[in-house]
Amino acid sequence: MYKTSFPKLTEIKQDWYVIDADGIVLGRLASQVAAILRGKNKPYFTPHLDTGDFVVIINADKIRLTGRKAEFKTYFTHSGYLGSERFLQYKDVLQNSPEKIVERAIKGMLPHNALGRQLFRKLKVYRGPEHPHQAQQPKLLAIEG
């Protein structure tokens, strides 16, 4: 019989990565970052444990979309009350808070439970090229796309 081994919490090593989103397609960035946050790039990945790394994304305002999505993409929210639905255009959200675009795309690719909320807290997104996480000595990670 083979025994399944699970990593102990002391054995899990969590690194910090910086990703420059300048000119990268939103969906490709989101899928690769979600895998890193989840820990799927590690040999001891376990679906019910937080084995992922911390990710800092800079230059969120320079993200791009393919095709004509920048013209037609809308974001929908609803509070639950009658008539309270809101539709926001992509170009308006990009102008006011581009961090929300990247965060929403990545959050949708994480599990929709308590583990997903815990993983999402390890994501830091910034509009410009500066970030306050130099003390963690993050490694630069290149994403294709």
C-alpha cells in the first residue's frame, strides 16, 4: 500500500514574486497568477491547503485586452435590492481603479470558499511601478503574453 503524504505547515515555503503587468493580456496574467497563489507550481501541492506564494503585481494600469473587448466589456454588480444593478464600462474602471480589474479577474479563478479568500489576501496589486514590499525581497517573475 502506498501512503499519501501531506506537507506539514512548517515545511511549506512561501516566496514573494513581483510581476510587471505592462502589456500583458489580462486573462493570461490572471490564470498564471491564480496557479501561483494556489501553489500548483510546487511538487507538494495539496488542494485543501494554502501552499501558494505571495504575488505583487505592478503597472496594473498598463494591462491590455485582446480584440474589441476594451470597447464592449462591462462589469455587473447587484446588491440584492430591486433596481440596484450597476453596469460599469471597462474604460471607466481602468481610468478610476485599474487594480480592481486585475483583482476581479484573478479572484474569479480562485476557489469560491474560505480557502479562496485566504489565497486572495496574498495578492497585492498596484497601479504604478512602485510597491511597499521591498523588505520581503520579492523575485521578479516574467509572464508570457
